[in-house]
Amino acid sequence: MNKMTASIEKIYNKYQKFIVENVISKKELRINSENLIDFMYFMRNDSDLKYDILCDHTVVDWVNNNSFDLVYNLYSTEYKNYIIISTTIPRNKPIINTVSGIWRIAEWQEREAYDFFGVLYTDHKDLRRLFLEDDWIGFPLRKDYKDNFMLEM
Amino acid sequence: MAIHLRTLNEVLHSSNKKKTWGTKEYFINMGPQHPSTHGVLRFVLRLEGEVVKEIIPVLGYIHRGIEKIGESVSYRNFVHLTDRCDYLSSIINNWGVSKVVENAMQIETNERIETIRTIFAEIQRLQSHTLWWGVFAMDLGAFTPFLYGFRDREFLTSIVEDTCGSRLTMNYIQPGGVMYDIKPDFSTKIKNYIRYLRPRIDEYEQLVSNNIIIQKRTENVGILSKDDACSYGTTGPVLRASGVPLDLRKDHPYGMYGKVDFSVAVGSVGDCWDRYWVRIEEMRQSLNIIEQLIDNIPPGKHMVMKHTAKIKLPIGYHYDQVETARGILGVFVASDGKDSPYRIHLRSPNFNNLWSITKMAAGLKISDLVAIFSTLDIVMPDVDR
């Protein structure tokens, strides 16, 4: 646990200006979306952090704030701890850099996010629908998604 | 800044234009209805002769939108959807959701609940691995192990049926406890079964592990290095076979795992054989865990929460993970304080394990692809959700 707090302090010292919010107790960090790639490289390559597995990447649609939250769950196999990194992008311009150059699995996790939320990843090698058909209209996990076949309660 | 959206058709046509002399490259569909893709997975294979050049998995044939449904049901109802995902570790999936709810609401359970949960999780792991063992051998052309695997799984299925009433989609663990208390003859039945299965696992080894055909088809086939295994996000037996000792039961103990003695099987090469061996060893360890717990299930209630009590999570993000038979199941909940989740996301172990096949099987023969896919042990409903 001490190691964990120490490493978070290290992140905080180095990337202070990018970190918007820091919730150590819940192991959650909120960062600025422009520096995502730099920050993620640091998280994976720094010898005190070594977050070598991208456990999960998902999107939360906060439709009232007009924003998407991108959530990354990282796990370090060496130090046995995980951390949640989240960042916010505007809903009307949902563009963010891909992290698939850092962790290969991100390529498919990001395809899922594109499929369901329409988040666009720059420099992604193979951005296409993952579960739905290629001619599907709209992004079904968005909160304002409407469809002729939906049953409204 | 380059965003290029593509379709499957474009992908197929763009790589078709590459002209090669000699054997022509061609595409072939493996699945969605194919006996060795274990469900409705479709591979589009780019082949040259029978050498696989490229694998394009096409998903979505059993996509049911479980995450979208989850936004309109309560947490207690959502538990029942999770066992429709990975139906071979359904009770462990129940536990995943229960764990996130309990940790967020700070519900303290008692020792009896945790012991029963741990025993059932291990039963589930055992029955998943026995089934996998049979199916694996059948994929490689041996039919007898398939029958053996199902025969031995049947006992466990009927024990679970006695307790919770269903045979496949077992709903047992709930936030705040387990649904029903165990039957009085539960521990005798389990003890008999352990006595029965131990020699059976040795028999499995004689039948399949010592078989020269199985050995030749798995050794040094589909090697996944340590770095690749991490980068491709694999967890569970696949990651452990590549030499990374990541097991949540050991590293972040939950339930009664902190109080029992067991070891984590870790491979060295990361080929199909290691993945096979890790699962066989895990079966033995599961038996050890159950054996240590079955004699001292402490008395107490099986549910610490009222069935009608409202479950509301504090506002914010909650994440928790459990070790299923296939790897880490993470449950991510974004809560806005209402009684149904604002967004719920399952980090499915199968989805993340699946993609390592694009790395492993490229350049090998189709028959090797079948062996590799079988040792990944994918359950399709969990990939598509």
C-alpha cells in the first residue's frame, strides 16, 4: 500500500499540470485529454509504475454535461496494483489519440468504444464496427440513441 | 490526425489486390457455425495453401446488448444477466457484480457466506475445466475424453442443481449473501466427489497428456511470449502459461482465498502445452481448496441483506474484479446514485484473450489454429455480451 501511495505521488509530481483530479483512496486519476499519450507512455515505461496490462477501456456518456468520459483500467503485473485513469472529451467532437501503440489490446477495446459510442481514435490502424453490422446507423450505448424497434417504457 | 473508418468489405478487397506468384492467396470463412469455434465465432482466414496468413475475427453473432439492458434494471436483477455471459463460470460472474456492490456499499458479509461462495467458485472452475479438457481433446481428434469430461462434470452439475435449482445458468451468489442455504448432505456429496475425481485427473493425464499425438500437436505450437501476453491483455490460464504469475486469488485475496493454502500453476514457454498443463494443475489446486474448506463451514446466516432492500451505489466510478475460470472478470459501474446503474461494463476475460490468436496463429497451419483456439478456451456469449 505504501508503494502504491509513493508511486501516485511520483505521478503527481511529474504530471501535476495535467492532472485535474486525484482520488487516491479509490485509486482513480483524472487527467487532461491532450496529454493522454505522453502520460500513458510514462505509466507503462516508468520503472516504479510498470502498468503493463491495459485491463479495460470503456466510455461513459454523461449526456447532461455534454461529454464522454474515457476510462482506462491499468494493471501492473510487477507491483500487483491497478489504477483507473479517466479523461473527458466533448460529446460533439469525440476525438482522442489511440493508445494501441502502447498496448495492443487497445486496438479492439477502442473498436468496441467506437462501435457503441462513436468515439473516434486518431491513428488507429483498423477502426471499424466490432459487434454491429457495418451499415448500422447510430451508436446504441449513447444515452440519446433512438431506434424504430425500441420499446419505450 | 488520421481517422480512417473502414468496413469488412474494404478490408477484404484491399488485401486481395496484393498479387503473389505461385500459390494464390484466398479467403475462407471458418464459422460462424463450425464445431471447433465453440459457438458463433467467425474467422475470415487469408490463406496460402493451408498456411494461415492472417486471421480476421468477426464478432457479434450472439450480441445481446447486456450492458444496455443493465442500464434499466436494478443491480440485483443485473446479477442474473451475468451468468448468460460466460455460462461456464456463471457463479463466479455473479460474484463479480456482488463484490462491486458490496464494496461500494460497504456491506460486511459473514464467514459462512464467504466460505460457501469460495467453495462454489471452485466447483465452477472445476466443472469448467473438466468440460474444457473434453472439448480440447475432441478438437484435436480424440472423442473419448469428451464423454469422460461430460460424465465427470455431470456430478458437479447435479450438486449445484440440488442447491440452486439450475443446471447451466446458475444464479447463486447475490449482493449480501447467497440465494439459498446449502443442503445438509452437501459436504458429504462434495467429499465423495473429491475422492472420485482425484484419481480421474491422473487418468486424464494418462489418456491425453501422455498421448504422443496430443504432445506433438501442442508442444511449441502457438507460442505467446511474456511481453505479448501482457500487451494483448490476456489473463487467467493463458497469461499464467506465458510465465506471468498473475492470479487474483493469490495477489488480491477475496472470499476465503487468503486463508487457504494453494499454489499457482505457472508455465514457462507459453505454448499450447503449457496452457493445457496449467489448467490440469488448476483442477488439482481447486480440489485442494475445496478440501480445506468443506469440513469447516462456519454456522451463520446465508444472507445478511433483506431481499427487498434497495441497492443504491454512491455517486462515482466503482471497479472490482474476480478471477473466473478464464481470467479476470472486471465489473465497472458508473453510478449516479439511482437504483439502477448509469453505465455498467463487463471487462470480459474471453474478449481480451481472444485477440492473442491473431498474433499466435499467423504463419501456422489451419490445424494448429484449431489447437490454439481450443487452448484459449473461449466462450462466445462472453465475448459478444
